[in-house]
Amino acid sequence: MIDQNDIHQARILLVDADAAARQSLAALLGASGYVAVTGTGDGRAVAALHGATPFDLIVLDLDLDLGLPGFDGFSVMAALREPGLHTWLPVLAITQNAALKQRAVEAGARDFLDKPFDPVEVLTRVHNVLEVRLLHREAHDYGAHMEQTVRDRTAELERFRGAMDATADAIFLIDTRSMAIVDASEGACRMLGYRRDELLRLDPVKLGMAKPDELARHARPRSPLREQDVIETELLRADGTGAVPVEISWQLQPAPGSAMLIAVARDISERQQAQQRLKHLASYDALTGLPNRRLFFQNLRDAVELAQDKHWRVGVLFLSLDRFKSINDSLGAATGDELLRQFSTRLVNCVHLRDTVGRLGGDEFALILTMPRDQQEAAQVANEVRDALRAPFDLHGQQAMLTASIGIAMYPDDATDPGTLVKYADTAMVRAREAGRDGYRFFTSGMNVQVLARLDLELALRDALALDQFVLHYQPKLNLNTGRISGVEALLRWNRPGYGLVYPVQFVSILEETGMVVRVGDWIIDTACRQIAAWGKEGVTDLRVAVNVSSRQFVEGDLEGAIRAALGRHQIDPCMLELELTESALMSHAEHTIEVLGRLKALGITIAIDDFGTGYSSLAYLKRFPIDKLKIDIAFVRDITTNPDDAAIALAIISMAHSLHMQVVAEGVESRAQMAYLRRNRCDDIQGFHYSRALPAAELAHLVRDNAERPEAPATNDGNLQTVLVVDNDVSVLASLHRLFRRDGYRVLTAASPAEAFELLALYPVQVILCDQRLPAMSGTELLSKVKDMYPDTVRIILSGDTRIDEVLDAINRGAIDRFYTRPLVDAELREHLRQAFQHYWAVHDPFDDRKRPRLEAPAAA
């Protein structure tokens, strides 16, 4: 048993180059009962001093430097180890240098002190070393091997202490008897912000290392297979700002009398943050921040379970953005991403707090309406979403309009399984899109039948190419100047067994979605080239064939390679082939497209833009493409003779194309009036049912031969034939005025309705139009307002017995009509008014030009 009096009466030698330090240490140790002796000199002098009067401990400054040869802290330690010294003197070294500490341990130092001195630390370490000294003295009586064992143990502890301080982890030594922290590493101080002495006064439980029962469990001996426990917890910081998440490894170190519990705490803040980020990425869409497909389905399962307990209904809304692909292809992926972000923000603002929004992929979103609601409330939310899209989106300074097609499925009415609910909502969305976009549809059982039919169609399509079920029909294009067929467009047909001829509108979208359009597109090019060669052998020459090219064929296929291979295989002139591309196909990967089209144009292939006016291409950018033709979309041709807006767009396209040295083809021409109007406004070619539907190759060849012998002769130029159009729904009035005006040699056209009037205006040049105010479908002033926009040179006259002339006066003020006459008028007055109208017209239109000299038909017999 160690006597504490022996420890406090110990003799201590102080060796330090700093006199003030020696004095402060001497005072501190003397006040504690120690005998402190200060000494200086070289190592031999210190060793001699110890040999003459043995000391129990030397406190030695390793950093001392008096400028004397052979005098430093290590020379003193070396001298103390020389033979002849009858007592072992432990060294308590003073240094802050980590490298010197390691060297000092190897030289025999037992512990270390740092400057400035901490009184508590000095007395603690002096006491500990002296206690070891006394243990060594007692052990010396049992034999020399015990002295070596203590020395080795002490060195091991010191090395362990050095290793503790060197690691970034927090290491705590806990005595298993007192359950108190007896030591802590520098890493623990840095991690938690405590000083070492503060940590030694803390309770491990209050620090957050473990609960009392857990701490006791860690302190109990375990089986050899469980030497270490690992737990996650949080340790309190000194400044009270929070806790540090840590992973603590517990290990029990057996020792005589009392075991030591070693706790190694590692900061796992970064790991937890990384786990949170990974969890978020796994559950949320990176672009919009909305729940992704996986999390959305989990939320839907939870909503269905809640609805089962509460007897609620759940609505699933499936949304797809209309024409998003066109915007994305035209304006670029970055702009498309920005549009999706803005859309998701508006979508979130449309729903209630308990509802869930998710992005299922691409431009597809979904809503979960979890409330005790009915179908009417689901429809209300759908309308709110549509209203939110009315305002244009600002995409980096460029405005864009967007609509959405929405499908709705209800739980439990339509399905009880989350996956089936989403599938049914998707089906309803497709029906909403097919109905005209910007609308919503509820799922019905009939829709599911249609979905199965579509799957069957897709499976049949995958075999159609291999089984040679596709055929090409050819629709002629008529040149309006010559009346001859100028070319044909190859149109795909599917001769499906058991169904007959299937038209593209029923299956081309599936080809696009599945990617089969690339292989089918290559087949169309090869088949068209084969047909050109076959027609050439039959004598049908100079017939250019146009084929449609999809955007996917440009991006995913080898369009140039397929064309070159087909031209070489069938030995045809490249100028006989024409490619038709949509604006979206052009703008997708524009630089690559320009490069490919440039090489194809160099071969002699003609390039045309199909459905022009419906895309988002910039005209400034469009002129960079090697374009030969523009095709006016059928949407602007359908009402070209009656709708001033459509007419203005078509005429603007014609004017722009001619200024850029391009030809213009009008699609969907279905009447003689449309053809006449387009011819009069300098359109080059037309294509549509008015001249011919798409025909098989043999029938087309026969039509071309007939056309070569008897071209469709353009109408004679009768622009200077004085023509008046009379519009009145009273047939007797029309007959009367026809007889009256024929007396003066005018060509008189009569119409009983606005539709008939517009058709005649398209077919014939009309200088004067005489119209009654009361007409079916629209008033006379409304009719003449449209005539002013489409035929501004025509003299427009209202002839009516209606005495309410406010509307007429307003039309006069707006310039919609030129003159207004009230009935009844005698024949002579009416004839004179008409003569003046023609006189006004020809005065404006240069009557001295022989080409425009007004002509009269042979006057009718009076």
C-alpha cells in the first residue's frame, strides 16, 4: 500500500533555463509539501547532483538552450542513464513540440507538461509520476524483472496517450468503479469545445455518451466474440449551441483492481448529411423538387389506406403538357427545364395543403386529392389547373403559352389499387388530349377497352414491317401556273390483315413513341426510290417524290446514310427525291441538322418544311437552313376563303417564301374556291382532295399521263371584266337585280348567303359588292368587314330597307363599307349608283393601262 506522506515528502529537482519558470514551479511544489531543488549545468553536473543526493523526480525542460556545448534536455537524460547511478530517477519533461515528445518517450520520459503551467495539471502529473516511482520502489524488492515490467507499462501508457492526442476522434477513458472520466484526448476537446480539465469533471451520462443502464452494460465483461459495442448518439457542446452526432465504439480494457472503459467517438455529421441528401434524391425530382414517381406511389398507397379507414374518396389527376415536345425541341432543353419548373410552381399553388403533387417523368405530373370529396371537386381542381396556365410563361424573355390535358380516376369507383388508379388516370388523359387538348376527362370502363386495343395495335405494328404489310400511296401536287402535276407526296398506309387499309392517323403516333419510326422511315425512303426507278422505266419521268422525315429519324437514325444507300441501290437522280421536315424536326439539334441537310442539298435533293406556321421556329434562325419549299399547313387553308386571319397568315407565308426564293405548296385544298384564291395570290402548288386523293402507284402513273395530255388549264384572266356581286337572302331580289344590272353589260354574280358570297369572291375578281344588311349567320356590315380585310380594293355597298342605321354608320366610320343606300330605289338611280362605283374603282386602278381596261359583257336585251 502506497503511503501518501511518502509522495508529498519527495525531493524534486527542477532543471529549466527560464529562471521565472523555475521559481514558480519551486513555489508551487514547496507549497504542496514537496522539496524542490533547482539546478543548472551540463548533463554530468545534474547526474552528479542526483548521485550525491538522490532525487525522486526531475522536472526537465527539453527546450532549454543556454548556448553551452553538451547542455540540453536530452544530454541530461542521457547522463542520468549512465551506469553507476544507484537510483532510478523518473523524468517529467516540459515541451510543446510533438516530435520532441516522441523522442523523449524513447529516451525514458514518463510524462509531459506544457507552458504556461496549469497548477492543477502540474500537481496531478507530479503526483502520478511519483506514485509510479513509489510503486517501482516497492516492486524493486520483488526483483529486477518487476522494475522492467513497470517501466514497460508506463511507456505503453505514455505511447497510448500520445496516440490518443494524435487522432481526430474523441477518446474517453472511464473508470468502471466510479464511472467517471479519468482522461480525454485532444480530439475530444476540439470536437466539443471543452478544456481537458472541464471534461474530466463531467458525468458521461450528462455529456450524452449513454444512459446509466447502457453505461453499466458497456462496463460489464462480455464474451470474446463481443469485445466491442458501437452505438450512435449525440454529445453536448460546451457552448450550448447543440449536439454533435457521433458514433461511439465501446471497449472494455481489463486491468488489476478496476477495468478501464475506452470510448472512441467519431463525428458522423457529414455522413448523416450525405445520407439525408441521398434520401432526398431518391424520393424527390431533382429539377422541380416535387416527389418523384417512387415517393408519389408511396403517398398514394398511404392515401388509399387512410381513405379505407375514413370511408373517403381519393381522386388521382394525371396531367400531360400539350405540345411540350415542340417547345422543348424548338427552344432547347434548358428552356424546357425552366418551363417545367415554372409549371410545377403553379401546380403546387393550385392544390390544398393535404393534397400531393408529384412528377412522374418528362412532362407528366400527377395529383392526389385526399379529402372526403366527390367528382365535382376533382373537376374543380382540374379547372383551377387549366386557369393557372392561362397566363403566358416568361422563358428568359421569351413568352410561351401552355395547356395541359388531364385525366381523372377515382377511388374506389374506378379501382382500389394505386397502380391501377394511375394507369386509368393516364388513359383518361390520353382521351382528353385526343378530344382537343386543354381539357379533362374522367375514366370510364370503355377507355380501358381502348387501351387494350392500343396495345394490340402496337404489337401488330412491330410485325408489320417484317411481314411486308406497309404500302405507299402517292398524292399529286398541282402547279397552279401550268396546270400540270409537279410532284407527289409519298404517304404511308398499313394493309393490316383482317382490318384492311389503315391510315397513318391511327398508328404513326405509336411509331413515334416506340421508336419504330426510324426503321419505317428508312423503308419509306427505299420504297420511294424504288418506285421512282420503276416509273422511269414506264416512261413516267420528272416526277419528284416527297417523303416525310420525323425528328427521331434525324436524331436516332442515319438519315444521310439511308438516303445515299437508297439512291445508289436504285440508281436514280437525287433531284427526284424531296424531303419534308416539320419545324420541330429542324430545330431539334439544329447545328447537326444544318450540316446534314447541307450535304443532302449538295447532292441535289429538295428540302421542304411541312406544316409551316404551326411550330416555334425563329424566322431569323430558319433562313440558315437550306430550304427550297414551304408547305402551308391545312389549318390555314381550311377557312382561307372565309377567315381573314387565316387568309392573312397564308398570304404572309407566300410573300415571305417568295422573298427568300422559296416555292410555296398549300396543303388540304378541298374546293375550287380555295384553289382559285391561292392561284390569284401567287401560290405555286396545291395538294388536296380537290384535285386528287392519295393513289396507289399504278393509278397515280395513269393520272400523270392524263394530266400531261390535258393539263388543268388555269382560268382566263378576267380581272378587268366589270363584275358585281349581289348578296341577298331573298331569291326574288337577286333575280331582279341580276336582270337590271345585266342591261349595262356587267357580269353579275349572286349569292344568297355569306358562305356563297365568299366562295364567289374567291373564284372571280369582283370590283363591286352590293349587300343587304339582313343576312343569315351574320349582318351585311359584318360580311363587308371581312371582305375589307380579304379584298380591300373592292367597292363595298350596303343596300337595305332597314331604317336602323347605327350599325351601318359605325361600319362607314370604320371604313368597312364605302356607300349606303336605302330602299326603295328606282332602277335608274340604282344603275347610276353602280356606274359611279365602277367609275371610282377604275379611277383608283389605272384605267389607262390596256391590261386593266374595264370590259363589259354583252348587254342583255332590254
